Amino acid sequence: MTFLILAGGSGKRLFPLSRDKFPKQFLSLTGENSLLGETLLRTREEPFLLIGNQASLHLLRKEVKKMKADKRGEVIAEPFGRNTAPAILLGLSRIPDNDIVAVIPSDHFIKETEKFWKTLQDAVELARAGYITTLGVTPERPETGYGYIKKGAPLSRGFKVGAFKEKPDAETAEKYLQEGNTLWNSGMFVFEKRAMVEEIRALHPDLYRFYIAVKGASPEDWKEIYKKAPDISIDYAVMEKTEKAAVVEGDFGWTDIGSWEALKRFLAPEEGNAALKTELYSMDSHDNLVITRDKSVGLIGVRETAVIDTGDFLLVGDLRRSQDVKELASLVQERDPGTAEAHKDEVRPWGSFTSLDEETGFKVKKIVVSSGERLSLQYHHQRDEDWIIVRGEGLMTLGSRTFPVKAGDHVHIPREETHTIEGVTETVFIEVQRGEYLGEDDIVRLEDRYGRT
């Protein structure tokens, strides 16, 4: 069995913790590992394909290496997003026809792995019988944030799908729970590759043409092919139309952690408060979620409220309206695209940087270059820079000169001058930019080991 892990989502309902350049799957919300890290562990020793996007490719590779999974899997980047159907077909183009494939999200949490694998094996048996099988989850409560699957005729290991149901209102969700014949739709699928491709060919010819094109193309040609790809989910393209849809029922402690309300429920299922990275002082306050950056917080008489502080953005909102956070993120995107895109602490392939201060004419950053990593050889048209090395040792290139630098050294970089630095050890320096324009797009890369030229 090959796991096809979808990691191209943006997780906007967990804004401001989740950003375009550091989305939900990279967050550590359930323990020390990120959600993606937990997903990789859950696949055990099975082979996998991890499908993401170009912007997060370096993060995906870093996470795979951290979890010691790089020997059994491959990371693939879509040129840009076109929903789940093209992403899945891109992955299938690299998998043998007779393989069993399990499609799973990268950013969900499963508490009971053994029960998950038992449910997965039931799905595999149905897949071998020709079914395209989805994993349904036994509902615990009336939930308006999930889609539902109605059970149809019984099969040896599960059921035919009676119907797929959209996210319901509260009254309908309560009705589903009382009737007892509907399951939460987990967004996980198991099938034989050949069976899925045949259904695509029969049900969506445009998607099949996309599959044939991408299967015979090199990654350099994917961008042009993707421009013609239908923007459609696998649910709409196949699952809601096929006669081969089946569902197996599982109860393995699943949550998609798709909202602040869901995270609060996961961290503190009862009426208590939930806090991450926070010293919380509470008086007559219940059912709240508080996440800060190592900051103490006091609550007095507060109920069902999310307080999320990332340093550059503070969200305070009604937990019962957690689904509206996506709309708020879109509003921020319109008015302040930089904040919507990235944290002040931004991870890069070579290390990370933190924006410390910015005013008209200057910007100050703290830059960390990991040992053995290297910034691109670059220059700037519209700014000078001064670097002050504060920790570690590096190898600096400035114009035609290459020389060692260490803590206490100062390097002036005139505009138009080529420069780079490699970390001999982890190298930390303060960068002061000066000029009329200080945008991140004023970087001309001449050489880059991470493929960004």
C-alpha cells in the first residue's frame, strides 16, 4: 500500500497561527511533533508520496527528514493548487497501476493508531474487491463543521455509500446523530489505482486528459499542464457520482482540528479552559482557548472565547463563530497581504529570519543560517545592507572575495554587490537594510542550491 498524503492546504480557519507560508500542517498543536509529523509516523514503514506546493516544498522536505522518513517516501510540489482531484492524480501518475493507494490529509489528528489501522485494513479489503472506499467516523456529537456519509446496503467489511451530505445546520446534525445511520466524512480514501483512474476516465474526461498529460511529462512541464487542469475536488469529480463508492466505519479518535473550537475541544473536552504556551490566570472563566508566545494572560468572567496572540496579530473571538475565521483571514489578505502570508518569524530552506523593526528607510532582521546551509548568491537593486555577526562562524562571499566571519564582525554590503554566507556552524547575524524600497522581491538570485533562481 502506498500512502498519498495531501499537504497543499492553507488552514485559514486557524489564522493567525496558520499562514500561507506556514500552514496548519506544520503546527505543533497536539504534542511535540507537527500535525504532518504525526501523519508520517502514522504511516509506519509504508511508502508514501507527499503532495504539497512550491512555497512549502522546503518545509515538507525538512519535516520528512526530521521524522526520518526520507528513505521511504518522495515529496512532490504542484506548480499551483487546483483542488484535491488534480493533486491526487499527480500522485497517481507516479504509482503502479495495481497498487492499493490510501489518500490521507496531512493535517488531521488520530488518537488511536491501532484502531485506525484496523479500519484501514477493512478499507483495503473493499478496495481489492473494486470499491473506492472512504473512511467514515462514528459521530460523537451533532457537528456542523463536517460533511456526512449516509450508510447504504451492507458489504462484507462496510457499506455501500447511500449518499454524501454537505455540512449540515445544527438541527440537521442532531437529526443525523439520532438516526444513527450517518458517519462523519474524514476525507480519507482507499482504492486500487487502476479503479480510480478508470472512474476518472468514465466520469470526468477533462480530468482524465490532465492525468494522461501529467503522467507523460517532466516536472518542468507541469506548470503549463496545470493551467488547463479542472479546479475540482475528488468528492465532486468522483465520489458523489461513482457506483463503486463504499464506506467503512471507524472510531479511532479522529479530528480534523479544522477550527479554534475544534482545537479547544481536543485540548479540553469539558468546561475548562485550554491554553498553549501560556501562563493562564483565570477567574470565573470557562470554555476558553488561549494561545500566546510565552506570555501570561488573565481572564475574568470570559466564556467561549478564543484569544490567539502570535506577536504580530491578536485574534479575540467567539469560539462558536470559529468558522468565520476564514472570512477574517480573507479580510486581512485584502488589507495587509504580508501579514496574511507569513509570520514575522519565517522559515526558509537555509534557516530562518525574524523581522525586528521597520520604519521608512530601514528594516532590521535577525537571521539564522543553519550549519552547512547557504543563502543564495544574490544582490539588491535598491538597498544597502549591514550585517553584524552575533553568534557562530560562517564563510562570507562579497563580490570576488570569500572570507571567514565570526561573532563581532561587521560587513557592509553596497547595493548591486553580490553576496552570500554559508554557516560553518549555526550563524546568527543582525541585518540592517537601508533604502527607499525594502521589499522581499528586491532579491536577484544568481545561484541557489534550493532551486529558487
